[in-house]
Amino acid sequence: MPQIIPIRDLKNTSEISQMCHSSKEPIFITKNGYGDMVIMSMEAYEQAMYMNDIYIKLQTAERSVSDGELSDAFESLREIRKQYEV
């Protein structure tokens, strides 16, 4: 469940840091009752960026396959076996 805290609570830096590291998820900061910022631990940020990079690479690969730039491994092996009569 996301944690939401008011901006005035940012005075307690060590408590906020502990919250970031213990939850492993972003903490949403509100200002005057509206969303203003998001903070998270470096570990959570790096993990999120790593997963985002994987998703981008998967999307690129899927687009290449659907555009006919690549074929799947089974089809490639079938063509090679047919070509070399193996």
C-alpha cells in the first residue's frame, strides 16, 4: 500500500529515510492536499530503472518480430535443417 505523507513531515529526514528503505516502494508527498513529489530509496530507484530497461528491450524485440525483422528460434532452426538437409 502506498505511503502518503504531507510535505511538512520532510523535516524528519532520518525517519523519512528509514521509511524509504523499509518499504522498498515510493513515498508520495502531498502539498496542500495535492500530490507534489515522490521519493524512494536508491535501491528501489535502481530496481525500477532496471525493470523499465527490461520492458523497453522486450517491447523493442517484440516490435522487431512483428515487423518481420526477426524470426523465432524454432522457425530459424527448421529453415537451416531444410537448407542443409539435416
